[in-house]
Amino acid sequence: MATIPADRSLESTLAFLRDGYRFIGARCDRYGTDIFQTRLLLERTICLRGRPAAELFYDRERFIRAGALPRRVQRTLTGVGGVQGLNGAAHADRKAMFLSIMTPAAVRQLGQLFDDEWRARIPAWEGGRTVVLHDELGRMLTRVVCAWAGVPLADSQVDRRDAELHAMIDAPAAFGPRHWRGLLGRRLGERWIRDVIDRERFGTLPAPEGSALRVIAEHRDERGRLLPSRIAAVELLNVLRPTVAVNRFIVFAALALHQHPAWRERVRESEEVTEQFVQEVRRYYPFFPATAARVRRSFDWRGYHFPRGRRVLLDLYGTNHDRTLWPEPEQFRPERFAGWRDDPFGFVPQGGGDHLTGHRCAGEWITIELMKRAVTNLTSTMRYDVPPQDLTVNLRRMPTLPPGGFLIANVRRTA
């Protein structure tokens, strides 16, 4: 039995925070392998990269999610007790609940609401002012997803709720003030949504049929029980928060259009090309760095031993940049998706595996829909200038963005 290559550091948490998205990939390259072991947060951890590793990682007979995510991630990003940490029948039941919300018609409805909101905001951007695209998109998506989900949100509350949701998104890999803001955002957000859930259940806040609020508030688990109101709040936030986080992908799409201007005309001409462009943005730019699981029971794979209970990390960013899967992975080439068929283990920007039975993100269709609508608006609905600014994407910061949130100026509506 071969020994899994070991990272030289006795404890790699600081190195992970320092190296960011490239932590796993850099060490795989260093050791000439797609598997190594290290210690993260004082716990022995196996790190994996690549398609075979992803196919292994999403084997439900070999891995579980319970107890895999560090507590600091649950207490900020995902919420304690959410679908991301469930297994077996409980996970299947909860995942089916989410998928019942994400019907093609519902996804199109959300996209149309986003379109309407975008076009309504253009007059406020005109007149020569400079717009921080990330911030504008965050507020837009907060309004839109709440309206779509059946969650009441007064105009006076948009900035507050948007700030809480973004604090959760920004906190998991941070220490100090960023993490503290995430903890506070999580606590305030759950309090807000728990009240909404209770009002729906008491009949004082009727929610539309099929809305996320109604589906989650009235869902009964595999044993026929309503979800506890706190868990229901966690799961409704697991609809709102990831949708708002799509503003990061949209900023990256705007950055790609700026840095590769020839694609502006191409996406205007074809919806098929727009989808290729969106998929390449999702592959090329950083979103989630990695995802975690635990070994269900001991097994051997490719001559390596995986002991029961060991935490395992799959490198999502590194798999999307694996040169054995993606020729010239550091080149932005949307044409690579022409004629492409979905590969649930080779293309994993929001996780891999099967949507229905596995842990692949249920909101992936929403992400693609919103990004396609955004690219159409950026190329066809309006014109704008990109003023001088720092557009570097720091792969050491998780999650990352251009430092200023991508500034646009001199916005004008097209005919």
C-alpha cells in the first residue's frame, strides 16, 4: 500500500489562507500527484484534485457530508443543520425540496424579474456617475430573489439585508472583523427569516404557491414532520444567499467582456455563444475554492488508504484548471464549450455529481440563467465605459473580486 504524499508543514491552515485558491493545486504540482495529506485546523486532511478524484469524492457509498464542513463555515456561510451537511434519506428529502423550487419555469421567472430590475436601474446609473457593479448587483439580486421567493422586503431594508447576506458570503475563510461580520450577519439573517417562516405558518403572511417561502415553510421531512423554524430559516437563506452571490460571477463576466472585447459582438449574435461564454466564466474565474466530505468507511483507492472518518477536500478551482482536462486552462477560451456535454466530475464550479441524488448545487441553473441575462444586458441593453482601476483578481483572497468591485461609468441605454 502506497503512502499518501504528505505536505511538509506540520499545520497548513495559515498556508491555506495565504495561498488561497492555489493551495491544493500548488502542492499537487509540487509533489507530482493529485493527492496529498496535510493538517488543516489541526485535523489530518486528504486533499484531491482532478476528474478521477471528483468521481471518487461524489461516491455516496464512500463519503458522507456530516461533520465535514468546519464549524466556522457552517456558522457563517451555510448555516448549521442545512442540506450541505446531511446524508442518506434526510439529504435526499431535503434536496428534493430544493429541486421542487428550481423548476425551469421558476428559473425563467427569476431571470425575467432580474431583467426587469436591471432595466429599471439604468436611469439611475446614467448621467456620468460611476457605478460599483458588484454593489449594485448585490442590491438588485437581494430585491429580486426576495420577491421571487415570497419574502417581503421593504425598500428601506434592502441595504441592511444585502449587507447581512454578503457578510455571510465573505466570512468563511477570514479571521478577525470579516469573520465577525459574517457571524453577526448569520445571526441577524436567521432571526429575520425565522420570523418570516413563523408568520407564513401562522397564516399572517400568505406566500404564493410554489414559492421558496411556502415550499420550505410547509415542507415535511421523511418522517412527516415540519422542519424546525430555525432549520427552515437556514434553508430559505440557502436560497437567498447563493442567489445574491451570483453577483460575483456577473462581475467576472463583465471583467471578461472588458479584457476580451471581441466576445461582446459574438455573444450579441447568438444565445448559444452566450452560454459558452457564461460556462467559460464559471470555469476560468474563482468561486468556491474547495468542498469537504468525510470517509464513510475505510477503503483503498489507487493504492492509497482512506481511513474511516478522515476529512477530504476536493479542489474545485484546481479541477476546473486541470491541464489534463482543459487544454491551456489559464487561457480564457469560451469556444471550448462548443458542442460540450455536461461532465459532472470534470466541470465543478459549484460542485459535482448528480443534482438529484448528490451534493451538486441545486441553484446551478439559477446561476446560469442570471449570468446569461446579465451578459445580454451588458452587451445589448446598455453601453458604458470602464474607467482606469485595479482589475487584478487576487487568488489569495477567498472569495475574491477585483478590489473596487468593478467600476463602470457613462452608462447609457441603447436604442
